[in-house]
Amino acid sequence: MTITQTARTAFLSLQKNKLRSFLTMLGVIIGVFAVASLVSIVRGFQNYVKSEFDALGSNLIFIMPGKIDFTGDPSRNFTGNKLKYNHVERIQTDLGNKISSISPWYELSKNFIYKTKSFYGAIGGINDSVLKLFNLNVANGRFFTKAEMDAKAKVAVIGSKVLEELFNSRNPIGEKIQIDGTSYLILGVLEEKSPNYDNIVYIPYTTVESEFNIKNIGSIVIKVGSGEDINSVKNEIRLSLLKELKDEEFSVSTQEDLLQRINDILKIIESGLTAIAAISLLVGGIGIMNIMLVSVTERTREIGLIKALGATGRDIALQFLSESVFISFTGGLIGLAAAWIATLVAKTWIPAEIPLWAVVVSLGFSLLVGIGFGTYPAIKAGKKDPIVALRYE
């Protein structure tokens, strides 16, 4: 028998039991779908994080409480938060000519109320440098001034999501929202940027300190001046803070440091999820072997008849192996198609994509499953004695 004849015979044999063939390949379909779709989602998060950092530029430095070692053990514990506003002033004094802007960042989760509507979001306690730091723009109204910060004024600038939820996108300038029973006058609305910024109510950091009794800064954000070497400034900031803090009490990181660390974590998650999802492919392979063994037993007389007509053991083995590979590979293709549809749906929220390596690995693994788990039943079928097979009831 030629390869074409063997493949055609295998296909016709599977067509006789369409439902069983589909159920057999279902394990492979689920396995490939799980691998490809999970990789797609993780890749979407990577793309999203990268786009967020790219939107900020490449000259930001972040100071965070505790020691975060981006080159060592990621399980190292954080120490207590020792960052205060005087550390912002210290950096301004020591490196004022090398940085273009700096702001503390206080963040709290609160419920915002306007008349009968409420929205649960975040408060961003910052200074008037935040627009320049994060490339934010005021769409309507204005940002608060230094005088309002010094006066600890109860004023606010809201993100576009807060505007949509509380005011149905109508002009909120001059209106007041309630936060923990205190009224804040809305001065402006920011242009839409991303969920990380759009669901925030921005108020002066001095107001956050006084109204919410917060003394420690969540982080400090710095924009390095034009023409300055960011790594050199990073080291100088670290030396400046060491005058008042211990080395394990703070971390100084560039955007590249943070992005690398996040990508490392996502890659670990991606590998773990892929390994777990691949288990279902092995289960699917076991299902293929089981069904092929049953098929060999059911078709014993057919095997004897084909051999009596001149087919060799090799021909019989290739026919059953072809059936196994067809089931597995077709299941892989269907699983990839389902993952592609899931990726299109996921793109509504994140820039998900199925990388080429995931396609190659999924199809390659499907092929190996078909060959690996179909070889034994194929060999068993090929070795059957035609006389014994013809007498089989």
C-alpha cells in the first residue's frame, strides 16, 4: 500500500465512527487550547505593561519602601515603610540640577460619592509635577496650584473613568464629591490615558497627609533632566538617601528595572501555566492509545482479511498510526482555532496575541502525542496473525 492509500484508508476508518473520533481528539483540543490561550493572555499582559511604560517615556526613576532586589532572590521580604516627604526635599537639595520634576505618591482606595452615585477607586496624593511626570493632560478645568497644596485645600482633579461613573461625562467643574464624609471641590478632569490613571481622584499630597493621617509615602517618582544619564542619577539618588536611610529601607529603580522584573515574573507564570496545561495533552494522548487499542480489538477480523489479501504487517501498522496522528493533529488544529477566537475576545481588554513559538510547540506536541501514543497499538495491530485474526469472533 502506498502512503496515499494508507492515509485514505485511515481517514475512511475514522469516518465510520465520527462521534468516537471527535471525543478521542477532545483531550488534545482542550490541551492545545489551554496552552495557546494561556500563553496568549500572559503575552497580552506583557504587551500591556510595556505599552504603559513606553507611554511614560524612558527617564523615570521610582523610589519605593523596602529592599527590592531586581538581580537576586525575588522572595526577599520588604522592610517597614520609612519614606517621608523630607526625603523628597533631600533629593531636591542634592540633585536639583539633574532632575526636572519630582513628586511623592500616596495611594489609598476609597469610595467616591456624588449625590446618589458612588464609585470605588483610588486617591492619588501628589504635587503639581505629576502632569509632567506621567505625561497627563487636563481635558477640562485646571490642576491645583502650589498655593492650594500649601493651604492643604480640599480640591480634586478626577480621571475620565471617575467622570463617566459619577457625572455621566457631563461637566463636573465646581461640583463637590464626598470622600469619607468630607467634600472636595472638583477643579478639573484629565484626558483619558489608561485604567491605571483614569479611575483615580488626584488631590494635593498635603491634604492626604492631614485628612487621612498618613505620614509615610507610598513611593517617590522622579523625572531625570534632559541629557542626564539615568543610571548615574539613580546611583546619586541612592547615595543621597543613604544619608538618612539604611540600604535595606528603600529601593531605587528605573523603568527598565521594573519592566525587566515584571517580565521575569510573567515568564515564570507563563512557563508554569504552559506546563500545567500540557498535562491535558498527555491525558489526551492516553485517551488516544486507549481508543486505538479498543479499535485494534474490534477490527481483528478486518485486519486478518486485509492481510489475507496481501497487506503486510507494516501496512497495517502504518494505517493505525495514521489514524492516531490524524486524530491528534486535527485536534491540535481545532484547539489552535479555538485559542485564536479566545484571543480575539481577550483583545477587548488586553493586547493578547499567540506567539509563533506557541503555535509551533502546540502543533509539534500534538504530532508527537499522536505518534507516541499510537505506536504501540499500531505495532500490536501489525503483528496479528492473519489466520488467528480471521477466526476471531
